[in-house]
Amino acid sequence: MTPPQPFELSVEEEKRELALQIKADVDRGLRYLELNQADAAILAFKLAIEKSEVGSNVRDIVTHNLLTAYRKRIAELLKADDVSPVNRYTPEVSALQLSSELAQDKTFRGKFADTFKNLGMDFFNARQHEAALFFLRKAIAIESCPSYYVDLTNALAWVKTPAQLRDYTKDYTERDIGRHIFITCAPKSGSTFLKNVLVAVTDFKDVFSVFAALQNEHELDLPQFVKFGKENKVTQQHARASEANIQMMQAFGVKPIVLVRNIFDSTASLLDFYTKGFTFSTFFDKEEFLSFDDEQKIDLLIEFAIPWYFQFVASWQRAEREGRVEMLWLTYEEMIADKVSTVEKVLEFNGLDAPREIIEQKIAEIESDGEKNRFNKGVAGRGKVILSEVQKTRIANLAKYFPSTDFSMLGL
């Protein structure tokens, strides 16, 4: 708990008597806090605030002390079986704010915000999640401290209310947000090709919204989202529907395109990809992986890489069932069967359009560029030929751990 703040007064003679009264009220409030008499401390600090000048540093210091006293009293009440008496205090606490130049002092402002954040966590630990969310948002509105977002994510997860843009930035509003075509995809599903075509057709910025890729999970990166929030952009990354990802998408108005592929073909394509040396982008040791024969490589993929695909589909289907975000499902198979129509579908889903001849032209340009195309073979059905029956059965059996998920889009 942030300690209450005493202070020394240096004032003009005609204001000295009032200043001494304020100081006496504050000193009394501090003594009550030391004696664990939070209600008496609240009354003393309120008296001091009534006597202090609006917009003065003194008033803000006393306000912080009052907030500390409120938090102490509320924490006591939250330990009881009946927590309803807390409601007596919450409107008064909610109204507390800084009004002096101390609001521009990062250290003082941070301590004030920390007290609201800690109050929010008192409510959270008492399973009062609505109140927890309110006070965590209050803290963030005062100071956007990165550490607050762990607790905000947890509170939003419990309350199941959509995240708001102001949870993450005060630099702009929803009206300023640019369009964001977001492809969340299973690896080796043709996503790089689709992203490059969309960038070429729309002339949107190509933005990879992660802190770092390679061996990391492709969680959405808040600083990237905030920095490029006002720009039109296309993103392609392997992101599950985790709570943090869903909440950020809600706040920034993102409607994901979920791209998947036949799971057996994905396995065959991963085998090609990593055998060509791209193991540095995963957890695999390159030299050890390349020393295996194909059967061992496939077994390793089934054991460690392929389960992620099932988590990926299950997470997005659950998010869709719960109405967390609007999404568009696509498959690799339908994309390679009719690339132009697939691009048109994605554009329409995002409120965009483009002449069909332009789409055809950009597809032809991307297909002629091996670096931008990135298809290993670009055909369907290879997996059932390359994988043994035992391996295919092992993959199919992973579906039993997600009984409420439909894996037909993976060819199961």
C-alpha cells in the first residue's frame, strides 16, 4: 500500500491559520490510519480537503491520503461474508482525481494510479470483478503503466465485456482507427501469399504486430497496435484466440480472417519447410532435426508442432461461439482453387473492394515472385501420400481432446 503523504506548509500570514487547520486534520488522519481506524481517517482527510484550495498541491496530497484511507476501509469490508457495505464508499472513491500541477508529476501521478490499481486488485481477489475492472480502468486512465495490463486482461476475461480503445491508448479515438486486415493463420496455409496480394491490391502498410517472432508465440503486441492504429494495414501472423489477443482486437476494431489448411498437408509442408533449414523459426535444434530421417521428422512434428493447430482452431471456434469478435473463416484449399474470389471475399469482409482485373494482375505478379509466393508445392492431398497410416491416425486422434470443436476444415 502506498504510504500516506505528510507535508510541510509555507504560506502567507493571512492564510496561516487555515493552513494549520488543514495540517492538523491531515496529521489526525495519519494517526487514525496508524491505529487502523480507517473510517475516522476518512473523515479527517475529507475535512482537510474541504478547507484546501481547488487546484492546489495540498489538495492533491490530501486526496491521495484520502484514497489510501478509502482503500484500507474497503479492503477490510471485502473480507466479510457480506460485502455490500462497500457500496457506501465506491461513488466517493470513483470521484477522486488530481487537479493540480502534481497531475503532471509522473512519480506522484504513478503512486496515485497505483493506489487505484491496488484497490482494483482488492476487489478482484474478493471476486468482485465488475468493480475490479472499473478501478483498473481508472488507474489506466491516470497512468498507462504496462504492468496494469496483466490485471486488466484477467478482469476483462472474468467479466466478458469487450475491451475499449481507451483501455490501451488516449492518443486517438475510435473515429481515427485505420482499417486493419488481419490474417490469423495456421503455419503453411498460404498466408504469406494472401497477405502479399492484399498489400499489393490495397496499398496498405505491411505490419507484423508482434514483439518478436522466431521461437515466440505470435501474441499481438500492444505498442505496435498503438503505433500503427491510425494507419491502414495488413497483418499476417500465427495467433491463437487468447484472451489478450481477443481483447486487443475488440478495442482496435479488428475482425480476423482465420486461415486453415488440411492438417495432413500442413504436416507435409512443415516437413519440407524445416528440412530446407527454417528450423531457426521454431524450438527445434537445426542440426539435430536435419540428422533425422523423414519418418522421425514427421513423428517429431506430430508430437510437438501439430497439437498447436488443434489449439488454434479450437480457440477461434470458441471465440466465435461466444460472440467475442466477428471473423471470416477461409481454407487453403478454397484459396488455391479460386484465388481471385478469395481476395474479393476478404476485401468485402473488411468493407473494401477492388477491380477484378487489378486483383488478377497482382496475383500474377506475386506468383511470379518466388520470395513473395512462398508456396512449397501449392497442391492439396500430399499429406495422405507422405504420411503413414499410423502417423495419420496419431494426428486424427488429437481431435478427441477438443470434443466441442469441428475440425472438418482440417480434413478430419
